[in-house]
Amino acid sequence: MIAPRDDSNSFPITEAQLTGHYFETLGYGMYLVTCCLCAQTLFWIPQPGGGERLRRRSEIRWLLVSVFSFLFVVSTFDDIIGLVHMILAFVKYKGPGGAQGELTNIHEWINIVRSFDQIGIMIVGDFVLIYRCFVVYGRRLSAIAVSFILYLAGIAMGIKLMQVEITTSNAAITLNSNVIKPWWSAFFAITAAQNVLTTSLLVWRIWRVEHQNERFRASRNTSLPAPVHQPRLRKVIRVIAESGLAYSTLVFVTFVVSLCNSNTLYPVSDAALQTTGITFNIIIIRSTPRRDDEFTDFDQTERGITSQAEGWGAGRAFSGLQFISHATADQRKTTERVSVNVTIRSTTDRLDDGESQVDAYSMKEVATK
């Protein structure tokens, strides 16, 4: 069996920690920019006539706000203690081994806390991704069963990793040591697999919803005035696919680097920590909070109306439609006169600014037998 290559000498721990803090600070600056835009989306709502207003308490998605606050606190705290660690190692520490002796002390409280930050922020980010998939699939547990099992496995790996770091007898080790590396590698591998699976499920479901909407619009009566429809969900698909691909790729790269026994693990994992918050913010910024309710309504409509539509011979579920008036019939012995007055209202959300466009049509037909 070939022994894994050890690149710790070519890229020493001192350089790796300094490079990691630089990448984390760079990512944190990008993260702060997205935080401002994300807070605007979470706490302000666009008005139909222009302008914005603060959301009422009942209009605020408190789950998203809680996750947003947690990610902000952890990202900020980790960047601060990373700077403190550099100062302690290169300026304050006068013990044996110099800066390297300080940075390789795995029992140092900063090293333990930063590992906890890395694990905690990724677990919370994965929870939001799985919850969004759960909502998009109409809150069906069967849709997220495999993702949730991988999620629990990732939590178990994270707990084991923290236990090993705290209780290991040899304190002068790095994250590439044989004691810690298996658990780090397993954690990143499970996280990458879970993200790829859940993102694929999200994209498939949203594509299917948009495909059915396009089929309905194509089959609509051409005699009616056709409005200009925006691609309602294609932007959502692109946002989720791009964000999920970027984050999953970075996590996978972290996993590969951890297998290579390279101290490059430090800058890559520090960048992944900030990327978690950036990915969460971008999805919130580019998709309105109303999307969760929209997909829940679609799932209920699809399962409820499909059975009726099949009975009528239509074989199609209509989402986003409200039939707001009903047929009336006056039956006679020899003559049956049916008066039908149906108004169809289609609501299209604009992804960029959260506004809605309502298109209404009226059909009136009188049939006499």
C-alpha cells in the first residue's frame, strides 16, 4: 500500500494559517456585502406603486432570520479569533517552537472553537437546504429521506471529530494528522454528497413545476389576449444550481485536499466557511420568500386537482390559477340552458423585485339544448 504524500514541509503550517486567514477575510468582505442585500430582502417588502416598507412581524420569516443571524455571528466571530490567533502565534507567543508550536497545539481553545465554527456553520447551512427541499416537495418526508440520513451522518462525524480533537493525548498535531484526518475527510465527503443530492432534487422539482406551467400557457385558448409572461422559475433554477454547484465544488475540493495530507486544507476550509453564508444570502436575495408558499400551494393543487382533471379527461394539473366564479344552471323539462361565466386569474411573481403581475381573463358562453 502506498503511503499518502505529506506536503506539510513544502507548505508549512505557519504559511497555511496566514494564507487561510487572508482567504477567510477576503470571503468575509464578500459575505458582508451579501448580508446587506439579504437583510433588505428579509425585512423590507416592495410596494406595487414603487418604494419599500418594513415587513410586519407576521410577514417576517423568522426561521430564515434566525439562520441569517446565526451565520453572521459565527462568520464574524471566526474571522476575529483567526486574527487573534495570528497575533498570539507571531507576536505574543515566546514558548518553544515559536509560531509553529502555537499553531500546532490542537488543544488550544482557538483551534477547538474554530473547528466547532466550521462544523456548526456547515450543519446549519445544510439544514436550510434540506428544509427548502422539504417545502418545495409539499412537506413530504419521503422526498428528503436520503438527504436527511446523510445529514445525520454528517452530524455524527462532526461530533466525533470534536471529541477526538478535545481528548487526543498528543496535542502537537495538525488537522492532517492520522488521528483527525479520517473524521475530517468523512465529514466533508458526506456534506458534499448530501449537497449534490439535495440540490439536484430541488432543481428537478422546480423544473417540473415550470414545465407544467409552460404546457398550460401553450394550451390556453388563443382567442384570449395573451399577456407577456416572464420565465417564472427559470431564474430560481439557475440561482439554486449555480449556488449549490459552487458550494458543493468547494466542499469536494476540501475533501480532496484533506486526503492529500496537505496544509492547503486550512485556506480551503476557511474559504468554505464563508462560502456557506454567501450561498445562503444569494439564494434569499434572488428568490422572494413567497416561493415557499408558492411551491406548497402547487403541491396541494397538483395532488388535489390532478385526480379531478383525470376524471374530466384533461390529464393535467393547473397551478397558479384561481377559478373565482362558478357555473349556474337552470334545468327545464324540454330545454336546458347553461350559463357559464368563468374568470381566470394568473399571478406571476417577478423574481428580481418581489412584485406580482396579475392577468385576468373572462369567458362567457351560453349554450342552449
